[in-house]
Amino acid sequence: MHIVSQIVGALIVFIALGDIDLTVLQGGSVSWVSGRLNRMVWRVFQGAASILPRNRN
């Protein structure tokens, strides 16, 4: 189990480094990780906003 957790951790690190490379170092491009994360966070906030009352006083 120790080896599996090290492999999974290394994969997470490589995915994060690839995402950083695509979003920060190569200006203007959006990687698939940050694009999906952005859409997911946006949907969460839209859902939370739909629950809140729409009083604009």
C-alpha cells in the first residue's frame, strides 16, 4: 500500500506541474485541469446563488 500511495502522489504532482506549465508559463492557454475546475467552482456558486433570496435592497 505504501508504494501505491507514492505512485498516486507522484501522479498528482506531475498533473499539477503540467497544469502550472500550461496555465502560467504558456500565456493564454487553459489546461484541462484548470478549465474543469473553473467550471465546477462556477456551478457550485451558481447553485448557492439560486438558493439565496433575491432581495436587492
